Amino acid sequence: MAMIVAFGEMLIDFVPDVAGVSLAESKGFIKAPGGAPANVACAITKLGGKSAFVGKFGDDEFGHMLVNILKQNSVNTDGVCFDKEARTALAFVTLKQNGEREFMFYRNPSADMLLKESELNLNLIKQAKIFHYGSISLISEPCRSAHMAAMKAAKSAGVLLSYDPNVRLPLWPSADAAREGIKSIWKEADFIKVSDEEVEFLTKGNAEKEETVLSLWHDKLKLLLVTDGPKGCRYYTKSFKGKVAGYSVKTVDTTGAGDAFVGSFLTSVAKDPSIFENEGKLKEALAFSNACGAICTTQKGAIPALPTTNDAQALLKSK
Ligand code: ATP
């Protein structure tokens, strides 16, 4: 089975135990493992695929707890390392009544930001079919250089590059720095997934307009996907474009929906890379990914809410 390597951060989200309560008012917090690349790695294995996570943790209780969660989810951890001094990243996350999130990060610097090029397991990366990453690992050194080196190694080994920027503005020095940093590696990716909100942030345009989305196209791109929350997603390739409708479910928490969607899509690509050129197969994979994203919103947290193949098939059949 083809391996998908997810690179970047894994952290603990501390979420108020009562939805809609502010961080200051909350009496209790629930620990929720998070970090988009780690969620994607777990989404893949939950669907029966093969994944590895490459990143750095503090050599502390939380770091070891997170690595154990990866292992329990059958994610390969041969690319994981620990920092003796820096702590594992934490974030306090408020879940508003509508299920959307607001973040307060504790990273000063956290261990994930201190991953060095020399600590990369390049063999693992070069053996992958897909190398998936976000943009948080680009924010500061030495992790930025490690990210660039990992991408370069993957590319030279013929590994497909997958990019979900996952904009987290509070982590960047400014909105302009975020836009510039995220776009600095734009043209390397074979496949890019952005949300409608991210399209608006990156382009300063209206995400509903095709010309706005297409301003994000680059010549070597095989597929650009725009996710539209409950509405589903839009796809753009050199030869065809279209929409795939989402599923109506009882949403309680949208955390991880995008990662469940991406994990599912990459699992399909790893099985059959020809879906980039075959519109029928692409639409089928995207309908399945929409179902995975939708199911993920029906439970609190990201990793515990990730669907199995049977869960997603049951939702597809019910509609
Ligand atoms: P995240 O919340 O993980 O950052 P995102 O912003 O990257 O997600 P979204 O567009 O919110 O991406 O969600 C990804 C996919 O998940 C959507 O394309 C859709 O298929 C599904 N999805 C998201 N929210 C809902 C919802 N409320 N109801 C049904 N499906 C949803």
C-alpha cells in the first residue's frame, strides 16, 4: 500500500467543556489532540490507508501522549523526534455556538517550530507516494528550512506534493507576512486544497467568482480544490472543473472537517493517481471526501470524529 507522509505540527487543543463559553469563563477544558497534518495522517489510517507523521515534540508528558495517539491510530512515527528543552505546542480554542473556532496559541517557541533539517527522516519522505504539508511549519526558523528541505527531497524523488495552507493568522507576524509566506511555496505543489475563506484571504477577492479562484492556479498544478463548508467543494484541473455537493448533517464542531476531507482525498489519490485526469473518478472521490468532512463535524474534536470507510459509505447511501 502506498505511503502518505504528513509533515508539520501536532499539538493539544484545550477546548472549554461547555460550547460557547469564553476561555476566561470556562471552568474546565477538554484536551483534544490537534494539528492539521497529524489529523490528516490519522484520517488516512482510519480509512484503511498508510500514513506517517514527520514532526517534533517536546520531550514531555504531552509530547509522548501525542506520539502515542499517532501510534494508536496506526500512523508510522519513524519521522518523529523530541526536543529536550522546548515544550509541546498547546492551543486554547473557543468553540462558538455556530461550531466555528477561535484560537489562542502557546508557542514560544514550541518544539515543533524547532525541527531542524538534520533531524529529518529523508528516507521515509523519499519512499512516500504523497508528501502533504501546511503552512504553519513555514512561519519560523529552523522549521522553515526543514520544511523546504523535506519538500525538495520529496520532489526530487518523484513524490507528489500536496498543500493545504490552513491559514492560522494569529501565528504570523502580520496578515501580509502570512499571505507572502503561504504563497512562497505555492508553485511547488501538485495538488492544493483551500477553503473558500482562505481563497478570500489569499486573493482579497470574492471566492464565489471563478476568476478569483483561478488567480490561484499555477502551470504545474494537477488539481486545485476549494472547500465550501456544508456546500461541498469545487474542483479545477487543466481539462475540467465543477462542483460536488456536500451532505446535510447535525454539525456540533467543525474541527478537523477539512483534514478529514483531505485525508480521504489523498487516500483515493494514493490508490489511483489517475483520478487527476478522470473527471468521473474525481467526482466520486470528492463525494466520498465530502461525506468524510461532514461526518467529522457531527462529533466534538478532530481525531475521535474521523470516519471509517463504512461510516462514509453509509452516509453516501443514505442520501
Ligand atoms: P477546517 O474546519 O478543518 O479548517 P476547512 O475550512 O479546511 O475545515 P471546510 O470547507 O470547512 O474546510 O470543510 C471541508 C469539507 O468538510 C467541506 O468541503 C464539506 O465537504 C465538509 N463540511 C465542512 N463543514 C460541514 C458542515 N457543517 N456540514 C456538512 N459538511 C461539512
